[in-house]
Amino acid sequence: MYPQSFSLDDGTTVHFREETSGDLESVWGLYSTLGSESRHTLPPFNRSLIERWSSCLNEYTFKPVLVSVDEGDGERIIGRASLYHDLSPATKHRAEFGIVVHDDYQGRGVGTNLTLFMVHVARAKGLRKLTLDVFAENGRAVHVFEACGYAKEGLFQEHYWFRGRFYDVVRMGLAL
Ligand SMILES: CC(C)(COP(=O)(O)OP(=O)(O)OC[C@H]1O[C@@H](n2cnc3c(N)ncnc32)[C@H](O)[C@@H]1OP(=O)(O)O)[C@@H](O)C(=O)NCCC(=O)NCCS
């Protein structure tokens, strides 16, 4: 079994666990306090989108995984990863990976450990492939994904229009 917790360099223990419908406020707390740089690495989101995710949890093949730490006054959610799984015959062998780590905890190995954890989950469930789309300018994320085994499969220029400008997108895949 892949470890469900690990320690940061300052001794803080980080846990991975499945998201439940009772986590709505914690997940909103994670997204709503992201810094502007992190927000701009993600498609736009708002409270109603996060509420929709929370209300659809029962429909997910793979429950999203939350990253938690105990900061002394209780559990704080500092990251989230998802595997979007479309069950149609043409696509059910693969899932689409998404990840966010709160700014307060970036650059400390959480994203790498969480990405590897989700690869383990997908492999254990018998999927053949993971895919993801990442903004081409998001060098940190591309670095983490490549370190975890993803390879670039294509570049889509001016693929999205968000926040008043176009974004190039790198499509990445990992054969399981
Ligand atoms: C991308 C993200 C998940 C990575 O998580 P993290 O916890 O910061 O990642 P880690 O600390 O495990 O690793 C960061 C790595 O990126 C490297 N890095 C940092 N900035 C970089 C940059 N601009 N270009 C290339 N590499 C960079 C670090 O050196 C480190 O590499 P190393 O482990 O080889 O030393 C996190 O930064 C995040 O959530 N960002 C905002 C949301 C996002 O981008 N999501 C992905 C959308 S597809």
C-alpha cells in the first residue's frame, strides 16, 4: 500500500484522505484563499462550481483526494487532487488528473507526493492511462508532472480564452 501520509522537512505530518460531502467548506477554504499566481494557473472557479463538485461526489468513480495537516487548531485542507473518469466505452480506460496545493505549502514536496499517490490509485484500480491539460506557462506543474512520469503529448496553441487572454495548453499523458 502506498503511504497515505508523509512528513515535511519541518516535521509537519501531511495526510491524504478521500473527500466527503462534509468537506465543502474546507475545500472552498482551500480554493478561495489561493494567491493570484495560483489562481491564474487554473481555469476560473467560484463558490457555485465548488458546491457542484461537492454535491456530485456520489457520481465519481474515484473520490477526490484531500491533503490535510493539523495546524494546532484542527485539520486544514491544503491540497486536492481528482481523477475525472468518463465511463463511456471509448474512454473508461483512462482518467483526467487535476491538482492544487495551497500557496502556503507549495515547494515542499506536497505536489510531487500527491501526484505519485494518484498514480498509485489509478494503477491499483486498473486504469491504463492518465491524462492532463496544463497551461504551457505553468513551468512548476510541468516539472512536477514530468518528474512523476508524465510525458508531453502535444501543444495546443491559444486553446483557452480566460480572464481576457488566450492560454496555450500542454497535453500530458502517463501510461500505467
Ligand atoms: C503545481 C503544484 C501542484 C506543484 O505542487 P508543489 O507542492 O508546489 O510541488 P513540489 O514542491 O512537490 O515540487 C515543485 C518542483 O517544481 C520545481 N519548480 C518550482 N518552480 C518552477 C518553475 N517555475 N519551473 C520549473 N520547475 C519549478 C521545484 O524546484 C520542485 O522541483 P524538485 O522537486 O525537482 O526540486 C502547485 O504548485 C500548485 O498547486 N500550483 C497551483 C495550481 C496548479 O498549477 N495546478 C496544476 C494545474 S494543471
